[in-house]
Amino acid sequence: MLTHDDILRVLQDIQFNDWAFDLVLDSDRPYLKVRFTGPCSTTGRFQAWEGRTWCLSPDPTRSEIVQTAFKAVITALEHEAREAFRYKGEAIFGPHFDCDLLVELCKRSHALDAREEAA
């Protein structure tokens, strides 16, 4: 079983750009979070960002910790890409849309733009 210090050592061995990998404990359950500095998609100014919190199992393996850190990086990069990608000036794949409004869009018959299935 990895101790708190063991998990911290695994996180210290991970490098991605200048990002930090933090260990957060909540009721003895370990969580992982990434921190980094990057440009704001609306202002262009650099500022500190935190990724979402990733749950680790109560008894994580080194591989689980490293793979979860990688997933945290990939997800944060995708988040940034969704904010920065524009079509006609709008972030149409943005990560901050209200899910109930997206449901309403899905219910509109004219909202789909897809090929007919091949016969």
C-alpha cells in the first residue's frame, strides 16, 4: 500500500511543461489535481489555472497515479482547445455550455447536420 509520501514522490516524478501535480486528501481519499499557467481564451493574459479534481482509488498503484495524471493533462488540454477553437468567431465546442440548453438544441429537428446512412 502506498503512503501519502509515496504518492507525493510519484507525483514529483511526473513532468509536463511547467505544470504542477497536486495531491488532495478528502476523508483519507486521495485526489489528483493539475495546476498550470496559461493564456485566458478571452483576454489572452496569462493566469493560473487548475484542472478538475481526479479521484484515485483508496489504495492506488503507481501506474494508476501516473495514468490519472496523464488523463488530467489530456483533459485540461482538451478543455483549452475547446475554448480556443472558433467557428465564425464562436467557441462552438466550448466546455462551459449549460447541459440543459444543449438538450434543448438536441430536440430541435433542424439542429442535425449529418449524411443519410448508406443503404
